[in-house]
Amino acid sequence: MLICCSTMEDELCKSAHKVFKIKYHFVFCIKYRKDLFLVEKYVDSVKEICFGMEERYNMKFERIGFDEDHVHFMLRSVPKYSLSQLFRL
């Protein structure tokens, strides 16, 4: 169980024996830098996949930002997952 408390601008998450705040900023580029994110169906597909991951795993996509050839993810996670495990999800 994950409990997040908001104090000013910091969000501390608590579980049974730990308090943590883990945020990642990922940038993924499309192969050959094609401008696929100008098409709305691709943007919607990525968002749908992210929301599905939130439900399955204990994580939260705080922000998802799209440019024409890359996407930014601001992700909050739990200490259960290492950085390499998040990439494999």
C-alpha cells in the first residue's frame, strides 16, 4: 500500500517501513526521428499504454509531454523497481 502526502511542493510517499520520493524524467526518441507524434492516434496510444501501466504497477505518470519526434515522461515510482526494471516494463 502506498500513501502519498503533499507538503508544499514536495510529495513524500510512505509505506510500512519507509518514506521516499522517487521521480524519473525519461525522454524517448522515435527511430530515425520521424515526426509520428503529429498524428493524434499515436499520442492517444502512448497515453493509453501509460495509464494501463499505472494500473498494473505501483507507479504514476505525473506528466507526459509530446513533441513531434520524441516524448517526455515524468514518472513517480516506488523503491521496489530499479531504473533498469522500469525500462523493461
